[in-house]
Amino acid sequence: MRTHETHFRRRRRELSELSGVSLDTLNKIFQRQTKNPKAHTVQQIYDVLIVCEQKAEPARISEGSPAPMEPACI
């Protein structure tokens, strides 16, 4: 359980660095403490996640079999 928690903390830290959204804000959004986050904040998070998904897509196509959704940069 502890390894699982550490993994997600590290991922959130990376997402924070890439998106420019503070780690505290990300934690509040993911823990649903922030009921209505600003559109700009959500857009910053979305932009990072979509870029990561696009980077992962060519690897899945070249392997020929569907891989689990794992962002390449987070």
C-alpha cells in the first residue's frame, strides 16, 4: 500500500511541475476538496495529460497490441 501511495505522489508532483499548477491545488482537485476549479487550471492539467497520451500512442501502435493507458511523461 505504501508503494502505491508513493507512486501517485510522485506522479502528481510531476504533473504539477509540467502543468504549472501547484501540488496543493492538484491534491485538492483530486481529493474533491475543490468543488469548482477554475477553467484555466483544468485546461493546464488537460494540456499536459493530452500531450502525454499522444506521446504514448505511437508506442502502442508499433507494438501491435493495446497497452494499458500509461502516460509516457508522467
